[in-house]
Amino acid sequence: MKKLLLSLYIATATACMAGGPVFAADAGSCYAIADADARAYCLAKARGDSGTCYTIQSSGLRSQCLAEVRK
């Protein structure tokens, strides 16, 4: 079940960012995501803000978020 949820989080967040580089203006589309963890992941990537990753409850997704945003 946890792997399924993590896959869903990643797929949702990735769909939010499809189509190349993400800019701060694209952060508005992240608010359409119902799942709080996936929404925080999307916002962190869109803004380039690693602090937003810490609001993610799923430890695996939080780690992935931090790794990707800090690149």
C-alpha cells in the first residue's frame, strides 16, 4: 500500500511538472492537486524551495523532494 501511495504521489507531482523546466509562475497549477504531500512536492519543485519539502509527511517522498530541489 505504501509503495502504491508513493507511486501516486510521484506520478501526480511529475504530471504537475511535465513539459520542461518549471518556473515560479507554474506553482499555481500545483494547488489543483488534492493530495497534500503531492501538492507540497509540486510546490517545492516549482519554487525551488527545499523548505517546502519538510511539510511532506511521507518520508520517502520527502527525501526525494529534498534530493531533487537541492540539485
